[in-house]
Amino acid sequence: MTSEQPAFGKPIPASRVREADWRRRSGGGFWHRPEWMDLVSNILILIASVMFGVAAFKLVVKLPLFALREVVVVSPLGHVTGAQLRYVVDSSMRGNFFTVDLDSARKSFENLPWVRSAQLRRLWPGAIEVTLEEQVAVAYWRNVESGDTRLVNSFGELFDAAANDSMPVFSGPPEAAPTLLAQMRQFNTLLEPIHRKIVTLTLSGRHAWELKLDDGMVIELGKDLSRDREGRKVDSTPEERLQRFVALWPEASQKIGRPVAVVDMRYQSGFAIRMADSAQRKGKQ
């Protein structure tokens, strides 16, 4: 019996025996694994299809059919000019309807002095809709040390823009702008009974409050030392001192009968005044 002749059944051809022996010695190999070859073939076809699709998309979107034809600003504008809008469109909106970078264009709109925020979206087939939120200036902010002036918006945020409106002036640390705005609103409400408004509000580095009213009088309210370290009430708050001023001033002003430059409310039981001619008087209530 030869190696090619089995004990039972039909004889196995010598070539098949040699092929099987070669596969056994070589481990089979990639080219003798049809399932591997099919997998690799499918992957290559998929990659080629994706690359072809990307190339076709890039070719199609560059066609004149998808040109960017219109930029529409839907927000009513008060400070942003048409020239500023055209500059942003010309400098930042490059490409067509599909390729224009909306995020870059949005940042360019928000760099305009009076723009607080911008939103852009595509309108088929060839337009970009722009929605702008303009800044609403409510006060000037003045740096006491440098003399620089910025604007404060209705959220208490500082921004740089040119304005000549009649607005209150804030003076204090830049990070305290929201606090000054909230305090001005509260102080103005307290001043309503005597028909006065704040034109200058100052918060010193030591957190002391000073008001200048629309009649030129300055009111010094001082710091909030109303409670001690244990939380016990020991003094009045700046708001309480201003309430006391509003309650006493109508009668006191009639008695004084002269223009007052400064009212110092940093007393628990009264106040001090300095006349416009620098003479000083003190009143106790």
C-alpha cells in the first residue's frame, strides 16, 4: 500500500496529497482563504465608493447652480450701518451656498461694535439669513485711573462703541458693572418720591457708594456695614440710608433754603451737608 493509497475507498491523487501537505506546512496563507479575500475586497469597494461620493459632492457643490445669491438681515437695526454689513459679507462670506463658513461669518458679525450676538442659517436654494442682537447701552463706564470710557449694556456687560446719548456714568471696577447697574435701578426707585435720578454712580475700591443726582447734589452712602461678623445687625445699609435721605430731604431742603453740594448719610442718627459755597452744616434727626 502506497502513501497515496488509502486503506479503504478510492485512491487520493498524489497532487492533492502534495497540495494538502503544502497547505499544512504553510498555514494556508491569505491567498488560500476565500473568506478573507472577500472581506478585503468589500472594504476596498466601500472605500472607493466613499471617495468617489466625496469627490462627486465637491464637484456638484461648486456648480453655479448653488451660488450664494443673497444675504438677508431680518433684525431691525439702530446702530449697525449698511456699510458695516456689506464689509462683513464681502470679507467673510466666501464660497457658495454649501461651502460658506457660517461660524466664521457669525464671529465677523459679532466683532461689529454694536452687535452683541449673531445667528446665521441657510435658506434654500441660495440665501443666508442673518439675525443680529444689537447692544442696548444704558450707561457709560469710566475708568478713574486711565480716563477710558466704555459702554454698559442692559445685561451689565461692558462693550466698546461710540455714543453721545445722555446716560448715567458708572465708575468702579470693571467686573462690578452688573452690580452698579442693579444698584442704580434700585437707588432710582428709592429716589422717585423726590423726583430725582442718578447721573453718576461710583463704587470705590473700598466698596463705598456715592451718588450724583440730576440736580448736581452728591450723596455719600458709604459701605454696607450693616452686620457684624456674627451676622447681627449693627448699622443701616446703603439702601436704608438713601430711604432716610428721601424721607428727610423735602423738609430739610426748605429749612436750608440754599443749594447743597454734598450730603453725607454715613451717620446713624442724622446727616451732614456741605453747601455749594463750601460752608458746612450738620443736621440731626
